[in-house]
Amino acid sequence: MRLRSITPLLAFALLSLQLSTVTVARDKAPPMDEAVARVTAEGAFATVDLLASPEYAGRLTGTGGYEAAARWVAEECKRAGLQAPGDFKGYLQPFMVRLGGLESSKLDLLPADDKGQPQAQAFFKDFMPMLQSASGDVTAEVVFAGFGITAPDMGRDDYAGLKAEGKVVMVLRGEPKDGRNWGAFDTTAAREANARKHGALAFLVVDQPVLSASGHPEGTMPAAMVSEDLANQILAGQRIKVEELRKVLEKGGTAAFPAGQKVHLTVKARPPQDRQGFNVVALLPGTDRKLSGEYVVVGAHLDHVGSWPSLFPGADDNASGSATLLEIARASAKAKERPKRTIAFVWFAGEEMGLLGSRHFAEHPPEGLRQCVAVLNLDMVGVGVGAYVAGGKNFPEIFKALEEARDAYAPGIKLMAGTSEGEARADHGPFQERGIHAVSLFGSGASHHGYHTPEDTVFFITPKSMEAIGRTAMAAAFALADGP
Ligand SMILES: [Zn+2]
């Protein structure tokens, strides 16, 4: 279009449009605008699609599928021009894990009086053995042991008065809601160890029956997750439901009793083996010589639960966070203005086995990095219209940085701050335990379809949510790494 043909009014409109564009851009610091815009829904989705493909076999730490995924991410970091920590070979931080695996499993419900037929229960609908379960074939009475916690120092014993020896122990996941920190007891591994200490032959956790890699890798007994429906059937003789029990337990009460039913649980597991897991770590070195030993971690767990018996793609959990992190890492490498402090992009291994990779990294940060000033972890950000920020209430300065970044670069999304006790739920936990200010962002406002089942596929991913959360996290990480 030639200028002469433009009417004066239109010319004025164009001119003012240009002027206002310039003003807005100046307010937002143009280099950051440009850098953040490189985090795209298309880029993130392409990575999710790849990581969730059969090529990486569900990315279980210690398997070839996981290692291939880690090496691919490392290669992408190299291609982007990011620095590998001096003491890590090729961006990889190895550590050992104990890896079990499932061959087959069966669970039957038996009538208390041994009359009538055993009722076979269905995979996923009624029960799912744990990936770290030991082999075994147990037929025994079920006893209910509340939250499965024994903590004399805190005045609680869920096993008080219960004879658990030679029985199948069934517990609820959860903790008393009394404001105290039960984090150390509220894990599958802790519950299972406590059941074993009380002489249990098998272990059941009442929860959505999904495949879980957490639990004790040296488990000496078969272990499974059971649905609330099946738990209610097991408790039917006692005329009490899980829902009612949960209320009592959350108020600080206890409930321990024989359920009055038997189960037959068989698990054929592979014997645990020592295998190598890898965190992937890439650095954007800080520009200020005095401050570059301080660093911000932007993290996401790369691992998932594998292929037992068929592929668990883990598209949302957590190919989404890993892909968003890779978008941030690539965009950061191209940023014209770098922050004063270093940013470490870390893909954690072993999250599903109990936050093993984040704990290892927090204990063994790369050479030359003295002090971690903030952690932003991305977990299951593949769906939603915003993010729940675990730890946002504990660390308001991080939440504020996220809100400001959101206002500038993703104003459509909602951020919600939550409290975190450094609980064993996500990879910010091991950092928080060490007094580091750390949060985890989870996609919120939509359901995480197929969580820990073969249905966690790319078909349920909403790419724009990764773009919005990625841009927000990147701008916040830069602000935190550059701040006072
Ligand atoms: Zn998971």
C-alpha cells in the first residue's frame, strides 16, 4: 500500500498505533518480549508427542527408554548452545536406582466364612499392583489400619490395639488435618515399611488404582492400590465406608479393626536390580561475576512409570513439564539479555520412585554453583487454564514474580497459591526441605485425564496451557535470577 492513497484519518490511526506499540514495548523491555515469545504451544506439543511415543517406552528411570529420552534432551540442550556443568559429562548427572517390575498380578475377594466363590477383581478398575511390589502369593484376612502411621513422638499410632501379624494391612492415603507436618509419614514407602514392621503379609493402599512406582524397592511383600469401591466391599461386614473413616482420621481420630473379609493377592515381580538414572542439567551462566555462583533452578521430571503391561505414555505426567522446560531452555539460550545469576534447567529422573532425582540434585549441585535462590518446578502442565502453585503461600516473593510474569506474558491464566510442607509430592520438596525457596506449578482448572494409566496420551493435551505456563515461568525465572 502506497502512502499517498491513505486517507489522513487512517494515517493518523496507523501513526498512533505505531506510537502505542512503541510505548508498550518499552514498558515491557523488548528483549524479554522477544525471548518469551519463543516459548510456543507448537514447539511444546511436538516435544510432548515425541517423549510420549513408544520409542521412549514410558520413560521409567533405569530403563533404556528413559536413558534414550535423557540423551535426546541432552542433545537438544547442546544444539541450543546451553552450557553443560563442568563436572557433568554431556549434561547428564548419573545416580543409582533400584528397579523392579511387574510380570502379572491377580486379586480375589473371598467371603469371610470361606463359603461361596472368590470374586476376581479387575486391573485399574478395582486394583493395581505397585511397580515396586515384591513377588508373593498371599491369602489372608484384611485388617484396616487408618492412615498407617506410627509416630509416638507426635502421639499417634494407627496400629494401636490391632493384630496385624500374618494379615493383609489396608490403609488410607492421607494425614490428620491438624496443621502439623506429617510429611515424613505420608508416603507409600513409609506406610509400607510400617506395615511390614507390624508383621503384615501384604499391603493395600486405598486410592484410585493406578500404576505407581513409589513404594519400597526392597519390599518383602506384595503391594497394591485398591479402589474406594473395592475397599467398601472389603469393609462391608463392618457397616462402615471409606468416606466416613476418612472424616474420623482427618479430625485426628484413629480406627483400627479387622475388616472381616479375606483377599487373595498374587504378584509376580521382577527381582530388583541396580540401574543408572540420569538427571539432565543445562546452564545459562549468570552475567555478574560476583552473583553467577547463585542460581535459579527451573525443573521438571522427565521420568514416568514405563510399560506395564502396555505403554504408559505420561503425556501430561510429565512429558508436558519436560517439553515446556525445553521450550524455556531453548528460548533462554537465544535471549539477548541474560540475568545476573545462573539459571539451571534440570530434567529430574526418579520422581515417580519417590523424588530420587531432585533429592540427588539438591544434595549434589554442579561444581561452582554455591547457592540456590529459587526453584520453579513444572509438573503436569499439559492441561488447564492456569496453575496451582504448591509453595506459593510459603514463598510469596516467588508467587509475586510469577504473577507479574503472568500479567505481562500470559494474562489469560489464573494462578493459585497453595501451602507446601515440603511434602513428598513433587520435586520442589527436597529443595524446600533444605530451606531453599521452591515451588511446583501444576496445570489447574481441568481434569488430568488418565493419570498414571495408559490413557495419559497426547490426545488430552491442551498445548496453549504449556505456552502460557512456560512463558510465565521463564519470565519469572529471569526476574528472580536478576532481582536483588
Ligand atoms: Zn506421576
